Amino acid sequence: MERLVATPVQVLRAALRMADLAGFPGFVLTLMDAYTGAPWSELISQRPGLYDRTNKQIPVRRPLREAGGQVEEAPRPKSPRGQALDSTAAVPGDLL
């Protein structure tokens, strides 16, 4: 089966639409989602200051989930990749 991949222009258009809806954080999260491949639940759990400028990486900790109308930290990641809690997502040089 053919896998569809967004072009850089399509990613930028989607990020700009998110900027209109959610401001600058939505813009950044959309770019990170497109270029790192990290699940959305892991991306929204990121906080300012977690970016490692030296290694150009973002630590991937526990994802967030919505339960009963409240957003909380998930007890454990679903995917095997996410179960390694000290994993990192590399940020492509184009985004820096």
C-alpha cells in the first residue's frame, strides 16, 4: 500500500492553519508532529525549556491523555517505542 507523505509546503500550510486556531504553540506542535513523527499525546506533554540545544533533541516523557474531561499524565505509553521513557525525538536541522 502506498504511504502518503505531506510535502514541506503542505506541512507549512497545515501549521499556519493551526496558528490561526491555536496560536504559536499550535504552529510549533504541527511542525514537530510532521517532522519528528512523535505521537500527538507525547508532543502536547512537552514544556518550555525541555529542548536540548546541544544535542538538538527533545526528551519524550510520558504522554498526556484525557480522562473524564481532565487532562492527565498517562500511566504508561501504549507503544513499545514510547515505553522507553528516556527516549528522545531529534529535531531536524531545517526547523532550527
